[in-house]
Amino acid sequence: MSSAPGPAREPPRYLSKAEAEAIEKELLEDYRFGRQQLIEIWGHACAMAVTKAFPLPSLPRKQPTVLVVCGPAQNGAIGLVCARHLRIFDYEPTIFYPKRSPDPLYQDFTTQCEKMDIPFLSYLPTEVQLINDAYNAVVDAVLGAEAEAAEGREPCAAILSTLKLIRIPIVSLDVPSGWDVEAGSSGGISPDVLVSLSAPKQCARRFLGRQHFVAGRFLPYDVQKKFELNPPEYPGTECVVALRAPRQ
Amino acid sequence: MSSAPGPAREPPRYLSKAEAEAIEKELLEDYRFGRQQLIEIWGHACAMAVTKAFPLPSLPRKQPTVLVVCGPAQNGAIGLVCARHLRIFDYEPTIFYPKRSPDPLYQDFTTQCEKMDIPFLSYLPTEVQLINDAYNAVVDAVLGAEAEAAEGREPCAAILSTLKLIRIPIVSLDVPSGWDVEAGSSGGISPDVLVSLSAPKQCARRFLGRQHFVAGRFLPYDVQKKFELNPPEYPGTECVVALRAPRQ
């Protein structure tokens, strides 16, 4: 509430994979949050983070294009919601969603984007210069914390190879694709922006990009306490906050 | 985007009951929005409107208390989500929800509030002075556009009698309770603040309160065009906007 500097805040805690799963389980089973509801909340928060990291007037290209690459599971669905809100915020998102889930919930999020005339790519250019030229940024909603099973398999392996080569900024949702939730990455993608969902995961300590946002404002206070999250202070009614100031 | 005055905008269109229902049907059936998702979006937007109409530092009482009165149907569920976000925004909501729906979706929204330690009143004081003294404002999420069937029946009739007598500001969600969606009201409650969901309904022309917010930023552009909504301009990433400046 006050703008006067208060006592120093404890830094937020970085979660293990088991802790992150326990929080999601508690939200779903004890608090009775719905998956549709959580994905909407997280996807909206990710779009808000993109608007903060890449404000419309700051974009280097004439068109406010953003490529949103969505994986087959929950992280991909959050990317779909992020794309929809980016469209509402006057960006021009394009979605690449090569492996669509048969889950009706994810299909509904897909329909919302399709009906809003957000274009879907039928393939990702292997010539990375085409991506560098066409978009201002890429949202990596490929794997998130669901990495292990899908990482080595197509189409994810090919996408990761492409993402490693591109030069435009990458915004990773929760866990950069291909990174281990706890150990992080060696030789993986290097996102410019990381948006941690609910709370940072341990791999975020290895994040060396420009801005690290946390999207956990919606969390019940008892969950924050039980898991000793030491959440950052969210100003006003903001749903995301940057953990460190951007390096200018 | 620009702060310079642009060409005059057409005023937003005020919807008939049939049009409002057609928009909701289109969102649910064609765009495949989920009810859980829409209620979350609307409830969050209503909480944002409350923070704009009654900023924390402006509240007359020491505690940032708000009474949220929830009816049995969808408007009540939106009130529950509004209360949850008000709690996240550091308000102290109290809920009165006398007739709980057996719908599992609404039960889940109720559980979220209960588990977040938002108090539920077991009865509404008939002595209105107790309400005037205890709360800074009342959110009327009783009937909304679902008025006809429930209005004359208990507990809604008693709640409306009480709301007519209280002196603290009322924030009505979508349609002030007891008002006809199109004709408005004679002798009904007189809210200070109205939050129109998606777009204003015809009754909003009779609204004489301080601030009229519209919470329709999420609407697909094609829906805005098809129903000729002429939506207001939402600044930045705001999900609600006031149609007229507050009378100071």
C-alpha cells in the first residue's frame, strides 16, 4: 500500500518439482479451482507480462507480431490463452500448435483463438531468419514443467532446435522448454523473459535473461504460507510483477 | 494508444434482453468459452471496477470492508469471484449467499472463497444501520439479468427490501437487482456504481449513479461488430473502463 520503503522482503522461494506439483494439486483438489479457470488466469497473466516486457510502442517491427509456440499439454493451453489476450491487447499473435491435444478443454481454448482469427502456422520455418524477420518475439509455451516425456520426441525436438537458433527474444512460460524444472539447462534455449506461474521453480536460478516475472497473485494466502513462498509484492491490482529491474 | 483526442467515438449500444442472451449463447456455443472461464473473467473485472470506484486509501472506514450479496444463479457466482479477487487486492470482503446453488461449478467458486477465509454471513441484518456502520460498500450480485423468476420470492425479496434502505454505496453487477433488463426500475434500488458485463443493457440508461463501468474487453472483435456494440476504448491492458467521469 505504502510507497515508503518497508523492511527488506525475504526473496521468494524457488520450488522443487514436487513442491510445484503439490501446490497445483492443492489448488485443484482442496480449493476446487478448475483447470479452465487456472489456465485462463495464468494465460492472462502471461499476456500481461509480454505487454510489460515488450510494450507496443517499443516494438522494432512495424506490425506488433508475436509468435506463440504451443506444446501438446497444459503449458501449450496457457500459450493459447496468452495469444488470445495478446490479440485483445492489440498485438498480432500467430500460433504454432503442431500437436493438438484431444482434451476437450484444450480444444475449446483452440477454438476461441481460431474464431478470433488468430492465424495458425501449419509448419515452423526451419530457416530461422524467416522467424527473426517476421516476429518481434516468440512465446515459448512448448513444454514447461512437463518436459521429460516429450522433449526428445517430435515435433518438440525440432521446435527446440529452432528456438535455440533464433535471435529475437524468447518469453518462456514457467520453465524454459527443454530445461529441467530443478537443474535448469546446459546448452538449451536462453529466454530473454521468464514468466513463473504461481511461483518460481528452482531452474529459474539459472535464468540469465532480461526480466523474470512471477504470476502468482491469485494464490490463496494460506497456500503462500504453507509453502513458504515469500511472494513478491504486487503493486496495485497487478497480476504479475518483475522480480528484478530490467538491465537497461 | 494515443492520449491525443481522436475522432468522436460512437456511444456504446445498449442491449435488449434478447441481444444480451444471444451474445452469451454465441460466446458459449460458437466460441466455446466455458462458463467457469467467463465467470472468472467477469468476476475479476467486477473486482477491478470496485478498486477503481473505491480505492483502498479512499475508504471511509478503518477496515476495507465490502459486503458482497450473492444470489442463487450466475450473477451470484460472479459475485463470489469478485469477492475472491477483492480479498487478493487487500480488501476485506464478507459474503452473504443465502440460497446456494447445487451446481458443482458454483459450489467450487464457493469453496474457493470459504477456503480463503472470506467470512459468510448466516443472515443479513434487518437493521440497516448495522450494515451502514460495518461496510464501506455493498456489491449487489443478487439477480442481475435473471430477475423475473426470483425477484418476488424469498430470500431475494427480503434482500431487495434491505438494499433499498441502506445508505452506503451499492455496486450492481450487470443489472441492478429487481430492475427489468430493458425497462429499468421504478422504486427499486439505486446503485452508485454499475458494472455492465460484456456490454450495457438497456436498463443502464436509467442508471443515475456515480460511475458506470463496462467489462467487455475480452469480447472477440467479430462479436463486437456483429452486435454493433461500439465498445468504449479500454486504456492499456485494462479490463474495465468507466463510461463517464465521476461527478466530483
